[in-house]
Amino acid sequence: MKILGLMSMDLFRLSTGWALEELGHQVFYLDEADPEVLDHAIQQFQPDMVFDMGWDALHAQAESIYSILQRYPVFHLYFAEEDPIHFSNWSLYYCDKTKPQMVLTRNSSCIPQYEALGYPVIAMDVGCNTSFHRPVPPNPAHQCDIAIVANAQLDFDIYRRECIRTLISPLMNTSYHIRIYGRGWEKSPEVLGFSVPPAMLHGIVPFHITNQIYNSAKINISIQSIEEQLSSRTFDILAAGGFLLTTDTPGVRAHFQPGIHCEAVATADQLLEKVGYYLNHDEERKQIAANGRGLVMERDSYVQRFSQVWGKVEEVYTQFRNERGVS
């Protein structure tokens, strides 16, 4: 298929976009939703499908996107990867404004609600691009004991706050070399009750740098927002061959075996114990990282994720084309 990817973020282009290309689709990326630009892109590229996902800055022009797409027999596939946290305040809003022909939701609990609104829908979890996130030599600029790549995202009172308290707060008074990449950490004193030393903060990092970070840190911490599912960064770290440390949740245990593919902790004491242990046991740490990479290579790439749902996507796509009288 010819797919027009509405993606202003390199995170999306280097994950799902790349996977669609690897599956043989021709993908043209558009990083703005200006009506004239979008209209021109559709006329010139003549896509079979428009694909977008999550929350992207260009989604702020949702109504403009819909006004252009309805002029053409182009199938709109939306990946609601913010479900279920932002199902009500974002996914439903965006669907209401753009009326996609089909929705991929990362959480099956949302399926009945999409169906009740008349959207063809299928569950597809987040994954990783194993062609991008892969082992590379460490970059001296990012070498450290512990790396955290994550925006704090403290505006929502969800499990993420507890996760940060367990995984990061106990490290603040240690002597470990810690590098934190992302924004929003200045709110941690008022929301979480602890401060992050400025020397640890290294600002926002482009997605294409993350593979270097995961391969340069001895331990990579992944923050989870929900106990029952995993952040995409969890898969990215493992695909890169990095050692993953996260919280011990049902979502983690449903996917991985702590101590075999990653390490998981439930308390601050466990965190400090595990960090101290693995920083002093290099070979064991590296073996667990290798095990984790092997598992996600086998099971969790976006190429595999799309392959599992694409038959249903093509079924709905064909029905759409027939209804529009497109040969």
C-alpha cells in the first residue's frame, strides 16, 4: 500500500513508520497538518491509507485533517496508543473529530466502547523497532551507571507517580552516576516530595539518540504508567540490548521473567539492593540483557505487531473501498 504517515515525531517515524516500510508499504511522511499541505500531499502521493497514532502535535488540527480527508477515498487508520489512560480525553476526542475508518487500540478493554460508537477496532500492543533499537558501541557522552529516558508527566494522578517514587526517589542521595533525559522533573518536589539534582538532568533527547543511551548505561530504568501494561520504552531498552530495571507489576510479569529477561522491584529497598548487585556483577547483568533482547526480537517487534492485525485491517480497508466504489 501507499501510506501517508501523519507523524511529526521521530518517535513514530522510527518505530511504526519504519515497520510499515519493512513490511513492503511505501510510506510518505507529513509532519504538518496545514490543510493546503495535506491536500497537496494527497493529490501528489495518492495514498491508499492515512496512518497516525497516539498524540502528535499535528493532531491539534484534527478538524482540518478531517475536512481534507473526507474529500478523497483514502482509508484512515488510527493507532490509539495512549489508551486507556487518555481514552476519554484524547482518543475519543480525536476519533470524534477525524472519524477514522478503523482504530487500533493498545488496550483491549477499550474495544467495546469503540464498537459502541461504530468504529471497526482491533487490539494491537505497542512494541519496538528491532532494526533501529539494537546493540551498538557505548557513546562516552552517555556512559553512566543508570539512565532514565522519560518525561516526568506528573499532571495525572496515576500509577506512574508511585513508579517514580519506587524507582527514582531512592537514588537521589546515592553516589551513582545517574543521567535523566526528559522534561517535567522540576515538578517532582511539589508532586512527589523529592528533588532531582540539576546535574542529573540532561534535557529532552531526540528519539534517534535513545539507542546510544540504552547501550551506554549499565542500567536502564523504565517507568510504567499503568500496572497492567508496559511502556513502549520497556521494549525499546530490551531491543537495544540494554539491561532493564522496572517495577514489579502484573504487566511486567505477563511479558517477562524478572531475573531472566530484566529485573523488577516492588520497594525502594529492593531497588537499592538490585542496583548495587548488578553494578557489581557485569556478566550476569549482560546475560540478562541478552536474554531480554532475544525475547523481544522473537516476539515484540512492530513488524510482528502489524503482521498480527493486518489481515483485519485489509478486510475493513477492502469494505471501505467497495463502499466508495474504488476499484
